[in-house]
Amino acid sequence: MKWIAILLVGLVSFGCGTGADDGDKPIGDSGQLDASDPGDDMTSPDVGTPGEDATGADTGDAADAAVPGPVDTSPIDVMDRPAKVVVPDDYDPSTAYPLIVLLHGYTATGDLQDAYFGLGAQSTDRGFILIKPNGTIDPMGNRFWNASWCCDFYNSGVDDVGYISGLIAAAKERFNVDAKRVYMIGHSNGGFMSYRMACEVDGIAAIASLAGSSWLDDADCQGTGGPVAVLQIHGTLDATIPYNGAANRYPSAPDLMSRWVARNGCDPVAEVGEKIDIESNLAGAETAPEVWAACDEDATVTLWTIEGGGHIPALRPAFIEQTLDFLLSHNSP
């Protein structure tokens, strides 16, 4: 079983899981009145009583009616597999929000993946709802997603496509979700699962995969009702999921992009952009972006090649910021 790679060993070395996850903080913890503060003295004569203004005039119940109820941020439970949810602190039920599903790598968890990416901390500033599900546990005690070659190594056949689709449907029932702005982002096994969702589920606007891949045979990607924008981020020195692919397992990063360029009807000639700096352990701007544009429904295909990057790059904040720029700029048909 040497081919069973531990895809997320060493995350703690990048500071993951060592601090509190602000994204898990329940809505409404701030803004409470402090009885020790004279400014919050509700017996002050210029405050009035409910239903009256400061002069004592009756204002009715309109103000109370305008106050929205509490936001339910409890885990979403589908198939007896609850998944944590992060909602913007200023969530407004009258506003439609993008929805992002974060898919962890093999052996990891949703919380650990979020600590690595720093995604939940961006929920309020960037205005999106985040779901952090966990895969099931294999006989070796490792969490995984059933996604093409990786990583249902013991052939459980668990229906993760149905599970994640159920989470999306449940989130749409609980929150005001923009149905045209549903996204997947994953690392390694989570990247594989993101591609499977893009292949099999309608309504995914875009995916981002760090060090993931897809089926070796492109015919296994059956396609959906419309094109899906794709961002693949991959290090050239990745020894776990090699950039150049693996025989009888999965394609190289460039070959995978070629498939999606054809599937999305993009211009076959890529635009090469200026290098960006997303890896803190490599000097200078190490990541070369290629963009295939003029795609159907503007579903662009993008490859970020981290020159000299490994399987678990030491990510700068620019990584998640620019990844969100890509995801949130795309809508499904």
C-alpha cells in the first residue's frame, strides 16, 4: 500500500490548527449591551420604553418587525454527516450570497483545511457563505473523498457526490444563496473531488484545485448542463500528486487543462501572465499563470504553475485572496 499517500502530513508546520478559527464564531457574539457601561443604562429617561421614541410618542411595532431574527449557523446535517457553516457577520437575508464548499485533503478535516487556506476568515469581507464538510473514515482511520482515483482506496463506494449535493441543497433552503454562484475549492483529494463535482453536478460555477487532478480517462467526466470555470494550482516538484501526472492513475496538470479548454470551448492559445508570489518558502514571484479565455459562458480555464513548489506549499495570504478573485468572478449559466 505504498501508493496510499498521506497527503496532508506537515500542515502544522505551516501554523495550521494552532489558533482559534474566527470563521466558526457564532453570529451575534458582538454588540451585546454591557450593564456596567453608563452609556447602556436602559433606565435613562432619554431612552424611552419599547414602542416609544425619546419623547414618549408611540411609534408602534414597526422597528421590532424590521429586526431580522437570529441566523442559524448550526451544522448542516445531511446523511447523518453534519458539516460546519460559516456565514458573514453582517448576513442580510434579503441579499443573495455566493456559496463555497471547502473540500479537505486525504487524512485532513474541514477545520484543518480551513486553517491552512484561511478561507473562513474571508467570509465577511468577501461576502460569501462557507460549508466545511468532512469525508468519511477508511479502515486505516483516514478521512477521504470518493473522487476518481483518489482516495477511496478500500472501495467503500460512499456517495460523496450525493452528500455534497445535499449540503448545497440544504444551504439553499436555510440561507439566501445565489444559485448561479456555487463554488468548490479543494486540496489534493479535495481537488479530485472538486473535479468530480464539476463533471457530475449541474450548477457549479467554478472550482479551484490545489494539487488535485481527475480521472485518467476523460470519458469518465460525463459533463453537466454547462461549462465550469477551472483554476488548477500545482507545484512542479509535487512528489505526492506529480505535476506531470501518473501512469494509469491521473493526467498531468497541462493535460487536464487541455481537456477543460476543449470542454469549455475556450481559445486554445493561453495568455501567459506575469508571475505571482503565493509561496513563502520560494524566493520571488514563483508562480506562472496561464489563462485560456474566450470560453463559453466566460468559463475561463487557468493554470498556476508553482515552479519548485511541493504538495503542501507554504501559502501567502495572496493565495486565498487571488483564488477568491477567480471563483467569485464566475457565474454558472
